[in-house]
Amino acid sequence: MLEGLKETTRIMLRTWSGKIGIILLVIEVILALYAVAAYYPAGMRHYEAGKATWGYYYPYTVPPCWAASDKFPGVDLKKADLQSKTMELQKIPDELREIDPDTYKALQEQLGPLLQSGYFSIVYSYYEGEFTIKSSGLPSDVRLLLTIHVPFDLQQQGKVVLLSGWMFIERPDGLVPVIFYQGQIVATSNQSSGEVLIYGNTVQGKLMAETLGNYRNSLWISNTFGSSLKQLYKALGLTANISSSSKLNPSVLFATVKNGKLVGLTGTYKVKIGLYALVNKTVVSQATKELYVDKFELKLMPNCYGFFGTDNYGRPIGLGLLLGLPYAFLLGFTVTFVSTFIGAIYGTLAGYWKDLKGEALMRVADIMLSLPFLPILIAISYAFGTITLKSLALIMIALSWAGPVIVVRSMALQISEQPYIEAAKAVGVPTKKIIFKHIFPQIYPYTMAIAVLSIPGIIVAEASLALLGFGDPSAPTWGKMLQNAYASKAVTAGWWWMYIFPGLALVVFSATFLLIGRALEPIVAPKLQR
Amino acid sequence: MRWLAVKLVNFVIVLVVVTFIVAAIFAGPLTQRQIQAIREQTRQYVMGQLTQPGVGPAFKKQIIQEYINYLKSIGKYKPGMKISDSDAIGWYINKLVEEEIIRRGLNKPWYVVAFRYTKMMLLFEPVNSSSTLQTRGLFHYKPGDRNAYHIIFERVPFSVLLFTTSSTLVLLFAIPLALYAARRPGGLVDNTIIGWSVFSVSMPWWWLAMVFIYFFTQKYRIFPPVTSNFNVHSITNLLAKAALPIITVTVLSVGDSSYRMRNILLDIFNEDFVMVARAKGIPETMVLRKHVLRAAAPPIVTIVLFSLVLSVFSGAIITELIFEWPGMGKLYWDAIEANDVAVLTVLTYLTTLLYLLTRLALDILYTMLDPRIKRA
């Protein structure tokens, strides 16, 4: 057996198709083993099942880095990068004057006497951080996660009188866009949590703000941000773009105009966050005078990712290609080898029995061969609803086992008429032994070539089913990636990397087996040699 | 003519069995859909009666009386117990639905139901679409027709236009290519054909369709963009829309078709009679025309046409979807989207029928082209 394999491989390596096929197969097997070792099982399931979560860490629909012209490597500013100070003030924070002089003046009038009385003070938390942009590319996306901690005590009615805050960015060119700002002073209610979560996204073209707890009115963040973006557009001379707020791109925060085009503004940016609350000193204890940023992350997403880019959920395409490989192997090999094995035994029996039994077997096989594969597969998938990869494999086996029957039968017919079979029969060798010891071993190498050659059809059929929406919902197959590209209208959106690469992976994988199969054919069936 | 009769009888048997398989696959969903429709109709009927002035109160009284009788019959009725209206009405609707299900024989085992559907399909009994799918009013069909056969027949000309045009083109390109390659095996053309066939067999056709759409309507605007609302204003407009699908299908089929032809031709070139003809000193073109092509014609015609037909029923139905081409393949998608079991069933049946008919036609053609087979 091993000798035969060695010999076959040696002969196959003589042809160029065999050579390429074997090299590709070795690479694919190594990659598939790596994928299973590194990601099985949770990582593999997460790709499809947890697709909504990828966007937090990866940019949406960015091209591969070799195809991006102006690369932007990405910036990640975390809470640890921020300098912080918390203090108790007897005056309105000075920074407020920079952002909103009118409110500053109004507050001064309103709160001045209170603060001077000594019974009230302002708890003021101030954060400052900076980062540098060196590339002239634009971030694909701006994400901001900001959670403000408001102690429960402070929120009790009567203890906190007012709470307010802001965040702004000082650009290298002196412009100061305000990310959020609460100018109106509102008394807080006695709700327990005080978290603010801001989350930017260029896919929709606007900043989505989600506020929790106290700040359930999300509008003030997006409104401030929207008008601040509009001001920035105006300052940069891009007045044409601001008519519709859905076209505002948060990336403009880090951009300038050069030759009429938006390019990244290089230099050092300063991020400043201020939070303050007016507290009654006589009621609030020292321990609860804490008002601080709990979580902070400012992410300028890169405008390209790896060698393959990312999809519309932010999933790296390259990872999908890797994870799809074991599934392609699993499905292709199981279906083709099991169905060819069944077909080979069936065909051998049909050839060996020259009576009515053989004829009946051929009728059944003929009917199986008369079923158009894909339409019936679609029909069954539809009748089942969603199907798992396992049941898909079973259905495919049930539909394709008859493939090699006719060829195998004619081979078995020929062999069973050989004198040594007649002799075996005459000596009284049992039928089972004749079939499995004398006839079948001569046939199965050839059927293995058939099996290898039919792997591409199975993989392509799975992809087609997936495209129609009948794929296994949790398996990350290449067909699912193509379906995702089709469903997200990647073709019209110009996201070519979303479908070119999975398709190419399919082509290379299928081609491997076609090349090997075609190199195998003349070896296992010398009659077909040309 | 005995061979023809045998083939025809065989065809009918296979057709009946295959239709039964299709019917069995769809028996479950079809029955469910019918029961759903019955339930909906019954509910509407009962509610309509109840709200009708004059009839309503008496009808309600009757329903409650029947419900009480039913409760008595199963021994759950206690005198003076409170009967809620909704319970009684719900029970009554269920009773009517059950009766109707039994009357229509939908409670029978699956094979009985499947047999009925088989008969329905083989006799082409009209079936209405079970969703909002309807005819668009092209050709001689009225718009808004919900007969599943009409919905499908309206799409057929589009598929035929696409696939007959590309088949003709494929044969036109593939035969010269195969002849050239077979006479110079291992040459540049030969290796190109081998590589091309590997490439085209190993990918989903609709994937190349996506790539072509990107390149030829987006990046380089050679062809009109693919849009989901398919409106044909004129013949030129139709042809402009058909151009890219036809090119895609042709490009994909030529590789494999010429590879298969080349293999057949290579086999024949190695046959003894060709060698003899050459040895006799017959000029090469004559050998090709008189000996090789005559022997090669039957397998070439059948294998190439058959592989083409096969491709239509495998990858090509989805290619239409990508091109938004309103043929039978696109209808598959529309029926799945609309969750329309009736159209999907008839469509699968007609596709299978068409597939079997093509096989039969090619089989007969092959037998007629090759006189050696008839005697065997």
C-alpha cells in the first residue's frame, strides 16, 4: 500500500500538473492543520456566529494594504495614555471659556455666589493625552469608547446639583473640534449608572452615540459632534459636503485639504476631557467626590488591513480564508470518498451479477443519475430549512453516489469475464471473496481518481447553496464569505477584496484536486493513457 | 425502431420515479403551506360570519352550543361552568380546519400525498403561486397571473436566449481550438486549453460573473450596469444587457468544452484506422475531414452538448441571479426569497423534466449519428 503510494507520487511528479497539484496540496494541508490547531473550536465558530463583535477591533471593509495608496496605520489612545488630575475648585473651570464663552459667562453669574459662599464646590476631573499622526492617509473610521463613572452617592437627589462635561481635540493646525459637550446644566436624577458610550462609524457616515444610564439622551453627543464636524468642514473650505449630515465623515477630524482633496493632517494632536459637578460640601462625603473617566479608548482605524482586507463586519478576510480551508477539506473529502466508495461497490455488484439483480441495480442507478444535482440539492435544502454541514454532506452523498457506477460496472463486467475469475468460481471461492479480493481491488484505484476529480464539484455546490442562503449558519466556509459579499452588495460598492479572495481560494483549492486527479488518471487506468 | 421504443419507455419510467422523488421532497412543505392557507381562510370565514349583522349572534350561540356538546362528549363539562367566547371560537375554527384537512386528504401518510403531487405534476395541473409572485405581463401572458406554470414559462425565453447564444458561441470557438490543440499535443494552445478548463471547472460560475461585473461595469464601464429592476425598452437594450452574461458563460464553457473535444480527438488520432489512412498517403486535411471528424462527431456532439446542459443546470442557474437576468435561474432565487413552495416545486419539476428530455434527445441523436451503436 505504502509502496504503491510512493510509486504513484513518483510518477505523478513527472507531469507538470501533478507537480503543481502536489505542491499546492502540501501547502493546503499544512495551512488547514494550522487553522485547526490554532482556532478549533471556539475561534472557528466565532468567525460566523460572533460576526457582530468583530467591528470593535477591526476596521470595516478596508482594502488590503498592498492595494491602498495612502496608508494610515491606525492610532489607539487608551486610558493609560491620558494624564489625569482631579481637583475641587471654587470657580468655573477655565477650559469651559475656550469651548463656550456664553455658557461660561452665564454659569459665572448663576453659580458665582454659591461657590463664594463656601458651602458649594466644583469637583473637576481633567484628562489630557496626545498622539502623533505621521502619515498623510485618512483613518477609515473613528471609534470612541468613553464611560464616565458617577458615584452613586453623588447622584442622590439633592446632593449633586449639576453635572457636565466635554471632550475636544486640539489639532496641529490650531482648529479645535469638540467631540462632545454638554453646555446645558441639568440636575441629575437618581438613576444609578452614569456611562457614556460613543461609537463612531464611517460606514453610516455619522457618529453613532449610545448613552447609557443618566445620559439616555444620546442626541447631545451626536448633535455636538455633527455641528462640530460641520464647522470643521466649513473651516477647511468643504462647504459643498455639509448639506446632508449623513455624508459627514468623522475622519475629517484628522484631515486637511490639499489640492482640493482631503488628506491626513500630520502632527501632534491633543485630546482633552473635562468633567465637573457642583456638590454641596456639607452633604457629600469626601469619598464619594469621585467623578472620573472609567473607560476610555479613542481608535483611529487603519485604512487598510493585512494582505486581504476586511469585510463589512470588520472580519479579516485572510482569517476567513484560513478557517474555510479545513471545512473545504472535510466536506470535499467526506462526500467524494464516501460516495465514490459506495458507487464503486455498487457498480462492481451490478457488473458481477449479470442477471435480473444487476439489471435492477442499474435501473436504480440510472434514476439517481437522472436527478439534476443542484436543483434537487436546492429543493432538499429548502424543504429542510437551514441545514448543518453534516446533513449537507449526507445529502450530497445520497445524491452523488451513483456517479461512478456506469464506468465501474463496465470495468467489473470485463474483469469478471477473465479466466481467473471463472477458475475461482469453479473451485468454489465464495462470491463475497471473489468480489472483494479479486474484482474490487482492481477497480478502486481508478475510482479514487474519480473521487479526487469530483472534489471541486462538491466545493462549488456548497458555495452555490451558501449563496442562496442555505449554508450552515455557524461554519465559516468560503461560500458563506461569497454570500456575505453578495448580500452586502460588495460588487456595486467596489469592495472587490470581499469576493475576489474567497473565490480565488475556491479556485486554487479545486484546481489542486483537478490537477492531481488528471495526473492520477493515466496511472490508475493505464488504458486511458495518451 | 425497437431501440427508440425501449428508450422512450425507459424515459417514461425514469420520469415518473424522478417526479415522485421531487414530489416527496416537497410533500412536507407543500402540505404545511396548504394547511396554513386553510387555517387562514377558515379564520377569515368564521370571523366574517361573526361580525355580520343579523347572522353573528345566532352563529355565536351555535358555536358555543357545539363546544358545550363537545365538552360533554369528552366528559369535561360541568353544569354552570363558564365558557369563554375565544375558547369556543378557537375550538370551532380548529374543528373546521381538521375537517377540511381530512376532506382534502392532507392527513394521509407522506407517500400518499407525494403520489398525489406526482400525478398533479405529470398531468400539468395548474398550481397557483403561494406567495405574491405573479406574471409580469411579458409575451402573451397577462400581468398578475398567479399560475405557477405561466410565471415560469414567462421566464423561459430569457434563459433560452442566454444559453442558446452562448452554446452556439462555445461550439464555434471550441471546435477549431480543440482541433488545433489535438494536432499539437503539449503545445502552447493545448496547455492553455488544459489550464483554462481546470480554471473554469474549479470555480463557481457566478463568482466569475461577480468579477466580470466589477471589471466591465464598474472599473471599466464597457457594459451597462447590472440593476435589480429589469426593464427592457428595446431590442438593443436587451442585447446590451445580455452581452455580459453571454460573454461570461461562453468564456467559462469554452475551456472545458474544448478540453473534452481535444481528448476525444486525441483518442481518435491514435486509432489504427487513422494511422492506416496516413500511411496510405492520404493528405492530412483529408484524414482530418474523412476519418477523424466523422468518427469524432457523435461523441463530440453529445459530450459537449451534454456538458453544456449539465452546466446550465448546475452553476448557470445562479449566474442569472448575479446578473439579475430574469430567467428560470433567477426565478429560483425569487421563489426562495418569497418562500413560495408552489413555484419552487413546479420549477424543480420542470427543470428536471427539461433535463431528462435533453438527455433523451442527446441519447437519440447519438444513436442516430453513430450507426455502430444501434446494432449493439
